[in-house]
Amino acid sequence: MMGFGCCGGMVTLMLLAGLFWIVLLVGVGILLYALVTRWQGGQGRTAASPDDPLALLKIRYARGEITREQYQQMLHDLTDRGADAG
């Protein structure tokens, strides 16, 4: 009596080999996804950095936190400040 049946050892080896290739392919896929998202600058759309006042102003206007007139005045102030500094 062999204990594993007719081809016991071979079946186990085949299952382990298949599992190995599945794990390897999933790992390569995860690695590629991580590299592509890092290369594109992060995952999807990122929040504006605090160092970018124009982007923050656009976000505040889009959220409805400020009116159109306030947006235009702040935009004018920020662009004038940039012209004065340069």
C-alpha cells in the first residue's frame, strides 16, 4: 500500500506547481500596479498640496465654499501677488 493512491505524489506536486504559478503571477501583477501608480504620481487624483494656493482656491470654489465674486477677487489677488514677486 502506497498511502497516496495511484499517483498521489504527482497530483500533489502538480497542485503545488499550479499554486506557485498563481502566486507568482498575482505578485507580478501587484508589483506592476504599484510601479505604474507611483510613476503616474500616486493613486488616482491626489489632493492639492498646501503649497499650491491656486489649486486650493479652485477646490474651495468647486465645493461652493466661496462665491464667484470671492473666487474672482482671490484669483486676482493671487495672480497679482505672483506678478509682484517676479
